[in-house]
Amino acid sequence: MRHRILFGSVTVLAMMVLATIAADASHPVTDTRVPSSAMEEALSYKAPFGDARSASPDIIEAGKKLYEGKGACHLCHGISGKGDGPAGDMHTPHPPRDFTDCKFQKERQDGELYWIIKYGSKGTGMQRLIPGMLSEEEGWKIVAYVRSFCSAQP
Ligand code: HEC
């Protein structure tokens, strides 16, 4: 009995340590992934339909189709947007971003999200996807959909 309790505690402790390591592996949401030399360019990028957070439902719907289809974002970022896609685990030490994290959404301008989709995030699994895989217009529709993962909160 005593052993079982001890074993249980050790298992819980090990899980906590692993969870901490996993949490540390993500780049902090406060750290933009756009290099400082490209920030001016990134901030100059604006969606053709205005603020991506208030995009119309049809633009968001088109973005969802691209996210789960041609863009294949869901393979890493997950259908849920939480970064839990089937290929997400391959990306240690920097896992795919959790788009449902509103703190992350608040930290980023639309242009920063767009810049990463266009040029990728250096040293991670996030590749440059515009114009090779997606057109600029498609990229912006996806940004609108990415924004919608946090629509429940301000
Ligand atoms: C092969 C896996 C993979 C695919 C496919 C993928 N991503 Fe990513 N993405 C990542 C990883 C890993 C990161 C985290 C990079 C980091 O920590 O800097 C990331 C980061 C991002 C970021 C930046 C988050 C930030 O911190 O600013 C955006 C935006 C993004 N992805 C959008 C997309 C979109 C949109 C698609 C589809 C068109 C997509 N990604 C497809 C793996 C992927």
C-alpha cells in the first residue's frame, strides 16, 4: 500500500516535470517571431478587408476551408487551433502556436501573423507558405480565421 502511494506520487511528479519542460519549449507569447529587422515591413502589411479580428463571416469561413484544406495548417496547429494537430509533435523544441490563447492573439498585429505565414518562423517547423502554397489573398483569409479562434474573448 505504502509503495503504491509512493509510486503514484513519483508518477505525478514526473508528469509535472515533463509538463514544465513542454511548457518551456514554446516560444513565449510575448516574443514576436518576426525578426526586428523585418518588423517595419511586417507592420506595414494590412488585410485588404480591414482589421482581421472583425472580418465578415464569409471571409472567416473561406479561411477555415483553406486552413483545413489547401493550407494544411491543421496538420500542425490542429482543427481545434490549439497546436495539437497530428504532425504537431514533430516540432520539438518549438511546438506549433496555440491560436486559442487570447493573450497570444492580443500580442500580435495582423501583419506579424501574415509575415510568419509568408516567410516562416526561423529554426522551427513553420515554413514560408506565400506565394508557394497560398496566394496573398488566401493568406489574409486564413489570418481572419486564425483570429476567430479567440473571438469569444475581447
Ligand atoms: C509543419 C507544421 C506546421 C504547419 C503545416 C503550419 N504551421 Fe504554423 N507554426 C508551426 C510551428 C512549429 C510554429 C511555432 C513557431 C515558433 O515557435 O516560432 C508555427 C507558428 C505559426 C505562426 C506564428 C505564431 C507566432 O508566434 O507569432 C502563425 C501565424 C502560423 N504558424 C500560422 C500558420 C498557418 C496559417 C498555417 C497554414 C497555412 C500554418 N501555420 C501551417 C508549425 C506549422
